[in-house]
Amino acid sequence: MARSKRITVVGCVLVLSLALGTASAEVVVIVSAQSPVSALTRAQLADIYLGRSNRLPNGDPVVPIDQAFGSAAHDLFYRDYIGRSTALIKAHWSRLIFTGRGQPPKAVPNDSATAEIVAENPNTIGYVDSGHVDIRLRIVPIE
Amino acid sequence: MPATPTLVQRWLHRLPEPPVLFSAIAVLVLAVIWSTTLYLAANEHAAGQRAAAALTADLTDTYEAQMVGALNVIDQTLLQVRYNLRTAPAHAVLREMGASGLLPHEFLFTVSIADADGEIIATTQPAAMESVAARDFFQRTREDRGMVIGLPRFHPETDEWRLHFSRRLEAADGGFGGSVMVSVHAGYFVSGYDPDALGKHGMLGLVGTDGIFRVRRTDDVVYAGDAIEYRSLVPDRAIDTASDAIEVKVNGWDGVRRYTTARKLFEFPLAIVVGLSDTEQLAQAKALVRTYLGRAAAASALLVALIALIGRLSWQLQKARARVAEEQVAYAKRLEYFAYHDSLTDLPNRAFFSRLLVQGMHQARRYERCLALLFLDLDRFKTINDTLGHKAGDELLQEVGRRLRGCIRDSDVIARLGGDEFVILLPEIAHATQAVPVTRKILAEVGKPYTLVGHEYRITVSIGISLFPNDGEDEQTLMKNADIAMYHAKEKGKNNFQFYSEQLSTDALEHLALESSLRNALQNDEFLLYYQAKLDLNSERITGMEALLHWQHPDLGLVAPMKFIPLAEETGLIVPIGRWVLETACRQNVAWQKAGFPALTMAVNLSARQFLDDHLLGDIAGVLRETGVEPCRLELEINERILIRNMERTLQILQGLKQMGVRLAIDDFGMGYTALSTLKPFAFDTIKIDGSFIQEVMRSAEGKRQTEALITLGRSLGQTVIAECVETVEQADFLRTHACDGIQGFHVHEPMPAAECAQRLHEQLLAAVAPRP
């Protein structure tokens, strides 16, 4: 009697999470499956995306892939992972561009494009909606 | 050479004084501290200003480069889009260019294309689709061939100012074909504001040649749209920009005082404005200056405190030194005073007087005047000192000193020589007599009563006066002669004054010589006795002898009794001499007895000293014993004056003598008979009437009466009355008729040595009556 109950609970949870997973707009950081990157800290991730660093912790060059300004993925990423508001990002890049000290990361239109580029280029890093992760990609845990 | 020193010289002269020196040093150091500080402060300030100016210049250069770069990117975009629009439609151009990365980042820049009517036909930002027909820049783009920079517009929905840059599109017919535009948020152009460099009150700005600020930023705040006087802000760019004038002025748009540079951009109708807040930039310098000033103030305060402290210590030291010096001087003065003054009377002492005397003599010698020296010796001071004690004696001396001081003038000198001796110097007297009034005054004053231990006492003073230059021309001589004169005054009965005379000196010398020979006379057997007979008037026979002491001086010859007996009395030598006289006289008497002469009474004089001597009775007893003479054969003649004094003792002695069995006679009877009535019960054996009365007997009736009375009185006191100094037969006759028992004198015979006397006695034996000479 207990066992069957447990199975039912687990099964419901799985179904629910699946359902929710597909419906939720969770953004994950991804690299190519061949990328040597295993994990990154928030600070390291921020440095890469804010133009402060163009190398991975292990010394390999890295190219960040951004999504279209104003898109859901873009907003979520910058809010959850980088922790800066849009206004701050704007001001940051205004200064770097105006003073000629940096260029924003390359922007691609959507998740699929991001996934394609990242999958084919092991030296890139990007972020996509979790639903777009396939076997060519690996999720990078961010501490 | 100036007669009076200048102000500067006077102050220089005072420099070594501690207060002036310290003040000068303090001022000097303070001057150094402050001049250095102010110099450094000025330097710091100037450096700060220079740094601010330099930084402003630097920032301006950087900003200009950045701004030109940014504007060029925008312009390039416009030109490229316009170029591509020749061959492709608007949408395609934007898309292709975007994909190729030829468009600036779309999250900052929006690229749009508008048609001739101002409708947006293509844009990188789908939300920005509204018409630009009414926009200012669109109007200007119609006319302008270059890049048009629109006026800033505030978008409340995004809370930002936006700027539009546009270029004209040519229509196929050459007319206005629309515009290509790039819009960006105005803050972009001031996004490089570095708070570290520009601070919170600096500014970066972009102003159009039309005087409208396209954008400006101070700290975090972005402004746009302010209108300014362009020409007054931006200088003409005819000259090389390397020497931009950087003025410090108040920026009109926000009222902040800034180091401001405004530079027109080369290709664009814009000028950049860079400003650094005067207050902010110089804050550090000012803080540093304040530190310097604070340090200087602290150092100054410390210095002043230190100097004040040192000054105070120095002043205290000076005071202490001055006090010590004063004390030393006072001490020295006191020592000197005590060295020169008598502690009891406060009068000058001998040493001081000596100096003053010498001085006085010099003065007198110089001005040919005399001076008088008064030597004062208090009479019988010793008695008072012994009776009342030393304390009373001291008080007496002090009072005497005071009175003496009162008798003399300020120019006179008085000193205490010691004991009861004083000396007074009267300088500058013209004549000896001028000394007399002072001397008389002194005698009077000193003679007034003194109150000691509650009772009144009197003393007197003997004064000897010597004169300079008559009586001596040096200190010692004057003093000695005054002393001799004083001694003479004492001899003359005390309580008087005597002037010095040479005779006195001679007398004094004689006196001294005599005294010394007298001391040896007894040992040297220089004494001898002369005898004078007493004649009994009834029997006309010699009944007695009086022994008279003579001195055979080796040099002076025979010295009469009155010359040396007083001296003997004074020196006390009379006692041993008197004893010798007694002995010799008694022996002689015994010898005459043995020679067969009839019994005689030997009379010997007793002086006051002998009479009062403690050993008198013992000595007489001894003589009687040794010589073997019968007591009734010895008669002691005692002067009436001696008997009057000290009645009690006199009676005692007389009793004792009487008990021994010797005869007693009153000598020189006549003066004090009143007092003698007390001796009445005593019954003297002989009364000898004083010679002075006998001399008067034949001269006056008074004399006769007196003598008569004396004989009567004498009878009442004694058994026998003898007259002295009988010289004439008339006197003898008178006395005989007036019941006088005996006579003595030249009429009988003069005093003669024992041998001659014996001769006379012998003659008497042979004759019944004493032969007349």
C-alpha cells in the first residue's frame, strides 16, 4: 500500500515538473558540449558579459553570446545571473562604447540562434531558455 | 656722531635683557614659521590651481577625442545607410547592415529612415515608428547639407533625454527625399563622466553652436536643453587649442564655480564643455593648507607657551638673583655695621671711631681748623654694675649713650670705646673754648637721674679734653692726652672736665714713675721714719712722738709724705708699708726705752685703707707681740674724715682696738664734730685739733673762738687735747691758757730722724724745761 502511494506521488511530481518545465521561462547558461568549461562563478560570468574579461578561468578565450535587447531571455539572464538592471547595463555599455574601451557581446535574435552558434563554437558561451537545451549543449552551473 | 642714540640703537642695547631677547627670538621664529607656512600654503594653492587647470585641459583633450569619435561613428552610419539606400530599399538596407554588424549596437542606437513627409519607413527599433514631421531636426534636415543635430527631447516613458542625428536624403529629382536618422539617449555622450576625476560637481557637456545644451552631466544627473550665451562661453577657434585659456568662472547654468574649458569641435556645430569644480579640486589643497596653518598655529602656540614659560622662569630667576644679591648686600652691610658699631648702644665702636678721627684730623688739617676730643669715663659705674646686676648696667649704658647723642650735633662723632668709656669728637672748632658748652651740657645730662630696676639712681662722668693740633697731631697722642686729662678730672674729684696740659703729662709720667718705684721701695729699704715730739703744756715735757713716713728715693731724694702717701693709699701698698711703719716705730720706742729714756707714747697714722683692712687687728696684735711694746705705748691716729664714714664698721674696729689696749686718737679734728657726737660714748685717748684752726688763732677773733670751742668739744670726746702745727710762742701761750693739754709742731721741733730725736730727748733729760730753739 505504501509503495504504490509513493510511486504515485513521484509520478505526479515528474509530470508536473515536466509540464511546468516546458511552460516556465527559466534561463540557463550553456556552452558547447566540447567546451572545457565546467562551472563558473557569478563574478566570472559577469566579467565575461560586461566586457571586463575575454578569457575563461582556465585561460582559454571566450566569446559571450547575447540575445536581443529587450527580449525575455535577455531580461531574465541579466536579472537572475548578472544581477544588474537594464538601465545599469545601458549606462555601462554607453560608457565603454563612448570611451572606446569595449564592445557589447554579439547579439543574436533568439534562443534557437543562440543554441546553434554556441553548439558549433566551443569557445562561446551563451544563455537560452532551458527548453532549448539539447545534447550538443551543456548547462554551466553558476555558483 | 649722534649725541643721543637712535631708537634702534637703544633697543639693540637692551637686547641682552632676557625679556627683550626672548621676545625678539619668539618674534623671529614666529616670523619664520608663518612666512614658511604662508609660502607653502600659497604654493599648495597655486599647485592645486595648476593641477586643476592641467586636469581640466587633459580631460578636455580626452573628451574631445571621444566625442569626435562617437560623432564620427554616428555620421558614418548615416552616410553608409544613405549610400546603401541608392541601391536597396530601406528595410533591406537596415536588415543587411544590421546583420553585417555595420550598424551601431541597437540597444543604444536606433537607426531609422523617414520619407519626405516624415513618416518612418524603416527602423531598427520597431517601437519607434511615430512621425518625425514635426520635429525640429527634420525641418532643418530639409535645408542642411550636413549632419543635423536635433534638440534634445525628454521621453518620460524611458525617463531619458534622446538626441536625433539626421542627414538629408536626395530624391530622384534632387529634391528633399526624406532623412536617415540615428537616435541615441543623450546620456551616451556624457557616459564617460568619471567621478574620480570630475568629482561630484564637475561637468561634461555638449552644447550646440545655437547655444542649447544637447546634454550635460554633473555627477549622476543628466540635464539637457539649457540655453546659454554661446559666444561668451566658447572662444573663437582661430588659434591652436594647445593653449586653451582655462578660466575659473561661475557656470551660469547651475551657478557652480568651475575651471571651465569650452572647445568647438572641428567638424560639427557643437562645442564640448568640461568643467572641474573649483571647490572640489582645491578641496585637497585647501585641506592641506588648513593642515599647514593648523600646524603653524600649534607650533606658534607651543612656541609662545614655551617662550612664556622660559620667560617666566628667567624672570623668576632674575628676581631670585636680585633677591640674593640684595640679601648679600644687606648682609654685607649688616656685617659692616656690626664691625663698626657697638652692639649695646648702637654707637660707633673703637675701630670705626679711629677711622673717623683720622678723617676728621685730615679735614681739620686741610681747612686749618681745630678739633676737640672728649674722653668720657662714667664715675662709679662699677658700683652700680655690681650692685644692680649686669642687665641694669647695660640699660644704664644704653641710656647714657642716648643722652650723649642728644648733646651733640650731627656733625659731631660719638663712640663707645668699651666698658664705661665713651669718646666724642668735635670736628672743626675754631677755639678750645667752643668745646666747653658741649662738655657742660654733657655733665648736666649725664647727671640727671636714671630709672633702673624701678628705682632712681644717679651717676656722674669725668671728662678729659684734648685738642688737635695743639695737644697732638696723630690719633694715638690725642687719645692718650685726652685720657690723661680725664684721669686728672677724676683726681680733681670727678663730675668735672679738664683740659689737657703738658704739665698733666709730666705729672702723669711722674706719677707712673713714682708708682713703680714705690712698689720696690719697701724691699729696697728706702723708707725711713721721722719723728715729731708732742709737748705736754702742763709739764713742759715731751710725752710722745709721732712717727712720720719719709721716702729716701734713690733719684728724687727725700720724698715728702704728701707726695707718695696718697699713691700708696690708691695702690694698696699702704698696707704693707703701714705694717712696716708700725713695726719700725714700735721697735724704736722699745729701743729708746732700753736706752733709758722716759716712757713715751708712739703715735702712728692709720690711713683709710689700713683702717678698713680686714687684717688690721691681726697685724697690730702681731706687731705688739713681735716688738714687745706695751699696748698703751702705741697710739693709733685716725683721721676724723675716716671715722665719719661707715659708722657701723668704724665702731666695730674701734671696739676691737680698744680691747687690745692700744690708744686711739682722732687726727685733724675740727670739721665733722656733729657726726662725732655719735662716738661720744667711746672716749678717745687723744683729740688732735686740725692745724688750720691753730693758724687762725692769732689772726682773728673768730679763729680764737673756734679753737676754744674745739678744745671744749675735744675734751668731751677724749682725755687729752693736742693742737697740731703750733709754730709760734704766741700760739703756744694761747693754747696753754685755754686748757689745751699738748702741742705739736715746729715750735717744739720739726720732724727729724731717730738719731736726732734721741739727741733732743737726751737734752730734755738734762734740762728740766725743753730748750727753746
